[in-house]
Amino acid sequence: MNEKEVIQILKRSTLFSGLEESFFQENARFFHPVTLKRHEGINDGLILRYFHIIAQGACTMRLTDPATSKSIAPCLLREGEGFDLLCTIDDHESWAEYVSLEETLLLRIRNEYLRHWIEAYPQVSANALRQLVKIVQQLEDFSESVVFYDVKTRLAKLILRLALKEKKRLDSNSVDIPLHLTHEVLAEMVGSVRSVVTTSLQALKKEGLIFDQRAHLIVQDLEKLKNKLAALLP
């Protein structure tokens, strides 16, 4: 990857959007590309040293209970977003592991550089705050769903949220979600287990709401899915 490509990725990123051209020209050389294979993770050892920006692909934030090995994935990060700001800002240890859903290209930067830029550039500081707000919103939504709704409803909410983020549609009412979402990954994302998620997906499929095959999800009737959730949620 050449410097021009790095700069284009940085300009599209949440953290560095809106900065002067001189910033990119001076600092692009400090970023290094890293490729993750599907389901490959980055854990505490690297997170404490580096911040990562997703250039292509997607990652989940996975939290695992060491006593039971049960995992949840309350946050999904897409192209332009990055991790882990909390570790970068206050240099604290994290329980989180960031796991790629598919082959994912990252840009890696040392945490001390990013800490300096957050302090030196008001735009970077404001962008960092916006990204933290998005993470907190996802954590809040996950917690609310686990407490108040059954697995089928939580799964329908997740699928709708993913579908609404996609700009490209198969037709006016069908959406292809271009992520590799196994039943195991979906279970982590809704705080459940694979067997229950499989049963819930089959129920949504029978209702004509989704198509699910080989970790590939298509929303077949977006309006019907919206209406279903509107009737279930306050």
C-alpha cells in the first residue's frame, strides 16, 4: 500500500475526517497496513500498543468470561471506524478482543502518536468523542435488548439495524447484508447461544422476512420486518 492510498483511507475514517491536507502529508508514513484473516483476533497485547483503523472489512468487539468461556459481541465496527480508543486514551488493560468477520485490512498506528494528536488537534479530539459515543450507544442498545427482549426479537432488531445501514438494495424492499455472519457470531451479537439463534432464524425465515444460507443474510421484506418490530417494541 502506497502513501496516497493510506491518505485516502485516513480521510474517510471517523477519527481523521475534516483535517487539513498537511496533517496527512506529514503523518501518513506512521501508519502501517495489517491484514487479518477471517475470524482472526487482536487482543490486549497489541491493543495496549496500537490503535487500528478498519480500511476494508468489519470486526466485532468480543468480550469473553474467563471462567465459562462464554462470549458476547456487543459492538460491530465497520470501514472507517477503529479500536480501541479507551486503551489509547488512558493506557488501561482491556478485556476486549477485536475479531474480523472476514478478511479485513487495517491501518495500525502507535498509541502514543494518537494520544499526541488527540491533545494537539481539536478536530481529532472531537472525532474521537463522536466515535466513543457510537460505541456507548451500541453497548446501551445491547444491554437494553438482553434485559427486555427475547432472542428472536433481539435478532430481528440486529438484522434490521444492519439492513438499514446498507445503501445498496437488491430491489425497493430487499437488502443484502454483505457480512459473513455465522450463527455463532450472531449468537454473540445478541447475547445468546447458537442453537437458540438457529431456531430464531428459521422462524424469521418461515415468516418470509429473511433468507439465511452459509453465513449470508438477505432481508427479503424490509417493510414487513419494520412493521413486525414496531408492533413488538414500545
